[in-house]
Amino acid sequence: MTLALHSDGSYNAEPGSKSRAGGHFYMSNENDYNLPNGAILTLSKIIKYVMSSAGETEVASSYLNCKAALPLRIAL
């Protein structure tokens, strides 16, 4: 079993031109990531800084999700 995650960002979705980051963490088989085994953590967070493009929002969302995944990966 491996830790897998899906990451997504929503550009200008909040008041004040803020963006939202989301992520879904779950356990999956090593060779088949399409077979989820139950959620471990779901992250929904407003990005503190104003992003200037949707691409920056996706990068910030990936960063926040990877930052949250490190303690889970170490524990596993």
C-alpha cells in the first residue's frame, strides 16, 4: 500500500481575490492508483496570498498538499 493524493486549486474563489487549495489523501495499491482504499485526510484551505494566475494556484495547492503529506508518509 502507498499513500496517494489528488490535489486541486480554485483560482479567485474566495472574497478578496483569494484562492482555495484542496487535496484528498488515501491509501492505494502500488501499481493501481485507481483503486482507492478509504480516505485518510481531506484538505480544504484558503491560500493566504493572492495568486496572479490559475497556474500559480495549482502550484501553491500542490505545495500545501505535499507539506501536509510529509508527516503521514513518515508515519507510514
